[in-house]
Amino acid sequence: MSHNLILRIISKFLIPLIILFAFYVQFHGDFGPGGGFQAGVIFSVAFILYTLVFGLDSAEKIITPVVLRILASLGVVIYAGTGVASLLLGANYLDYDVLGKTPVAGQHVGILVIELGVGITVASVMILIFYSFAGRDRD
Amino acid sequence: MELILSHYNYWIVIFLMMAGFYTVISRGNLVKKIVGLNIFQVSVFLLYISIGNVEGGTAPIVIEGAEKYSNPLPHVLILTAIVVGIATTALALALVVRIREAYGTIEEEEIHEQDQSL
Amino acid sequence: MIDQHVSLLLVVIPLLAAPFVAVLPGRHLAWLATQIITAICFALAIYQLLQVLQGGIISYELGGWAPPWGIEYRIDAANALLAVIIAGIAAITAPYSLASVQREIPQHQHSLFYASFLLCITGLLGISLTGDIFNLFVFLEISSLSSYALISMGKQRQALTAAYQYLIMGTIGATFFLIGVGLLYAQTGTLNMADLAARLPEVIQLRTVHTAFGFILVGVALKLALFPLHLWLPNAYTFAPSVVTIFLAATATKVAVYVMLRLNLTIFSSDFVLKTPANEIFLTLGIIGIIVASATAIIQKDAKRLLAYSSVAQIGYMIIGLGFASIAGLTATLVHIFNHAIMKAALFMAIGAIFYRIGSSRLDDLTGLGRQMPWTFGALIIGGLSLIGVPGTAGFISKWYLVIAALEQDNWLATIAILGGSLLAVIYVWKLVEVLYFKVATSERQDVREAPLLLLVPTWVIALSNIYFGFDTTWTVGVAQTAIKMLGMS
């Protein structure tokens, strides 16, 4: 892969843009179309592109499967934990109203945190799936 | 003719559904079965999304000048169903990879023969 | 605080625990966490059942959104009983799994195994508690996906093809269910079960609703392995790890039967169901299923597969009860859901204990082991007697009610099938006994010892419960009758 100069330069140029767009989709999901699922997939695309061009070994140096497994679990914990937080604040599960000073502010906080959890899990699971398929014939 | 044109979304859905279902049943190749299963699932996604459409409605975001909105709920449901579909496909493909490692083939009949000869 | 959130905690605790367990290092920690979580769930489920019996239906609004807009958990006696079965079987399988999983599953997969196990519990509990039909689909897929993964962890390579086959069939079933839900939504604009029940009568004559009913029926029938849609089940149960077989055999298909019950009684009114051929289909398939599957069980050469076919036959009993659409019939179905869970758990646990020792469940390999493993063999006998329906065991109670329901409607064919099925059960249980006790062990298996206590204690707890619930029926028949009343049957 080391000879594909054009591919490498173009992807180096594209990867930051893809990640930036993923963050836009993630955090703008509050006001327009977007959200954790889409952002997570877009984010993972950046890594998959990197893996395709630079190889699995160098990709696994940046983010190892173990870290991905922990991140995937972390996302679920964030999601379910938000629900537990609202339980502890005296409301029903996943009732965001109590998370902020006013119900509207609470809804904003709640959906942002939830979508963050979804985004983290989706992105890391997508990369993990790609890793494990790509690395299958290696071991 | 009227019946076909005014319900074109249903015809597309039914065509895809039958094509996918037939592929699942008739193909012996495990990967092709998964492809069929995906087509089958997508047809249902289309069914949901097309019934959520409101004629002349716009995307369900509150903006000035828009009065009619499409129903967003089917889209949200299908987003969930798509995620479930992805998980199913990934799991199925992972199983196929391991079946191929264990049997050296992904043709249903050959796998069956190997199991019988044991 | 716990009072009011108990139904929700039942689903959330295993869900929240699963990601933690997935990253826990070491096999004992993951097992310990699973054991604690399942025990908590069992306690909560019993508490919830008591709450329902005293205070009536519990309704829980997720996110504080009032139904029918938000997702609602709606618990009456039927699903509270089901939750007790699921959580109870999980709590009793967990101690069994420590030794069994260590023997059958490679060490690096242990934490993932327990995480999938917890997710499967989440899914099944979710199905039983939710009052939203789309939410039910999501939980159905959570439990199915995790069970495909669990089955594929079996030692033999056939486990992979069995999981694949189950995945294809299960996904087709779930998609059929989804089509039906979509059509219902298109017609009524709601997904809440109670709201659907209120709105469906207005549109009940439309063909869309009939089509939706058909699709959902076939989808659920695939999941519950109703004859002749049972083809995935024998392979899945035979090649899955023992713990998975015990858990799935005791809960997964039962939950699908419950969905069918809910569908027929709550969502579609019984008036509607009576106008469709659904009940006749249930009766016909149930009767054929009992006879054919029991007969097939007799000719099996593998103990797990034999019991798997017997499961298909037992599902026939439950479906017959549903087909009668009478109070006695539905009581029999609910009671048999409970009783079959404990008898099949006892039988599969005993076979699992033998599998633990010799690594096989083929009948040719089991010869004479009953003498060397007397305690395991004893539990197997109790489970077998219960399966046949001998008085004094749990199995007798459900068959008794089923026969009463059949006689009530003068349905002689069903009566003959129920009793004939029991006779066939005598034959296949005897086949197990004959192989295990009256044949001589092969020379290389002379030194097989009794199973370790870790396996024996759970096995005997569940075996003795078969006898206990054969005498004390307040918790089975009593609760089931309350449940039927709550479902609005009169």
C-alpha cells in the first residue's frame, strides 16, 4: 500500500473532513436531521477508509480492538445511565425533563447525552465489525 | 390500470418482498441467502416509509410556510429496524465466515453432505 | 422508589450489566456478576407478581410520555407470571453455568458469553413486560440476536449451521411480524397494545387488518416453533452449549407463546379471532404437532435432540389450549408454559450434567451411565415423569386442565391427541431410561463419576420444584386464573 501516493494524500485530506462532518451530524441532530446512528456510521467510515489505505496493523495502533470494546460498552452505559440518572432525580426512566433547570433545557441535555452514547457505541461497533472481518485471515 | 398506478408503492414493496423471499428459499449459497434476506427486510422498510408520506407534506421540521408535514414516526421506527437489520446481517456474515473456516465451503448442500458423512 | 419502578428495573438492570460484564476480565468475575444480576431480577419479578396480584395492572410510562404516544410497560398477572418464569430460570441456570460453561466454551469467550446471556434475558423480559407492539419487535430481535450468538458458541461445528438456520428462520419470522405491525399502524395510527385494542373494532372488517393478523400470526408461529415451522429448533437445541439449551428451551419459545396469547386476547378481540380460522388452525396444527413430533422424538439417536422434539410436541399442547379459546383452555396454556419450563429445565440440566462428564449426548455414548451417576439420573426420572404427566408432578396439572378444556367442548380428537401424546412421551422417556440404566456401560466409560455438586444442586432444585408444583397449585393455576380474568375473558 505504501506506493499509492495519490490514495494516501487524498485520504489524509478526506479523513479530517469526514470526522468533522460526523461531529456536525452528531451535535446538530438537536436542531435538524442527524443524530447518533448516522454520526456514528460516518465517524467509523473515516477509520475504515484509513484502514483500507494504510492497512489494518497501523489502524490498530491508533485504536485497538480492546479500547473499541470498552468504548462500545461505554456508549450503552451512557445511554442506560442517563435513564438511571432521571430515575434517581425522581422521574420515570429516560424522562429528560428533570435533567435541566427547566423541562425544555432538560430535554436538550437529555437528548444530547443519549445521542452521544448512541454515537460512541455505533462508531466503535462499526469499526469493530470491520476489524474482525478484515483481520480474520490473519490469525 | 388505475389500481396499479395509484398504489405503485405497494407494487414495488410486493415485488421486492417476493424477490427477496424467493432468494432466501431457493439459493443454496449462504451469502446469497443473506442478500435475499436483506432485500426482504428493505421491502418492509419501504412499506413503512411510503405509508408515512403525506401528499404535499414536507420534512417534519417546524419552518415558516409549511403546513403539512410527513409522519415522522414510521421513519424513526425504521431507523431502529435498520439498525436491527445491520446487526442481523453482521452476525449472519460472521457465522458464514466461521462456517467457511469449519467446512471449507458456503454451499448448503456440500455442508449437509459433510455432516451426513460423519 | 423501587416500588414504582420495579417493572422497569427488571429490564434495565440486565441491560446495564451486560456492557460491564462484556469488558470484565477473568471468567469468575463475569459469572459472579451474572449470578448476582439474575438473582436480583428473580427477586424483583416475584415482588412485581405480588404487586400485580394485590394492586392490579401496573402501567409504567417510559420517559414520562403518556401512552399511547410514549412507550408503556403494562403488566398484568399474565406477564408478571412470565417474568417470574424467565428470571427464575435465569437465576437457577446461572449457578449451573459456572462449571458447564468452563467445560464447553473457550476461556476468552466467557465474558462475551455472559454478556450475551444477560442481553438475552433483557430481551425476553422486555417482550414480556412491554405494552407497545413495536417495542416488542425490538426486544424480540434483542433476544433473538443474542440467542443466535449463544447457540453458535457450541463446541461442534454444526452449532454454526444451526445458528445460521435459526437466524434465517428467526429473521423471516420477525420481518413478517414487522409487516403485520406496519399494516396495523397504517390502519389505526397507533402502536400501543391497549390503544390498538380500543381502535381496532372500528376497522376490524377491513382486509388490511385480516392481512396484518395473518402476517403477525405466521411471524410469531415461526418464533415459537409451531409445527410445521419448527425446523430450526431441533438443531439449535442439540448443538448449543448445555446452559443455552436449558435457558432457551425453558423460556424462549414460552415467551413466543405468550406473545400469541397477548395477540389473540388483548390486541385482537376474541370476537375477531373467532371470525377467522385462527383457532381451527391452532387446534389442527397443535394436534398434528403433538403426534408427529412425539413420534419423531422416539426415533432420535441423541438425547438433546430427543428432548428438543419433545419440546415441539409440548408447544402443541400450549397451542391447543389457545385454540380452545375457553377459560379452561387458556388456563391450561399458561400453566403449561410454567410447568413445561421447569420440567424441560430439569431434563436438559440432567443431560447437560452427563454431557459435562463425557462430552456427548448421543444415546450410544450414554449407555449405563445412570448407574454411575445416580443423582443426575434421579433428577432425569422426575423430569421425565413430569413430562409424561404422572399424578403428583407438575406436568399432570397442566394436562388435567387441558383435558378438561377438551372435554368441555366435546373435542374428542384433541382429547385423544393429548392422551396419546402422553403415551408417546412414556415411550421416549423410557428410551432414555433404558439406555441410561438397563444397558451396560462401555469399557472406556466405566470410571465416569457423578456430576459435581455445582451442577447437581440446581438440577435437583428444579426437579423438586416439579414435585412441589404438582401439589401446590396456588402459584400456577391460581395465578393463571387471575391472569385470564385480567385479560378480560369471561
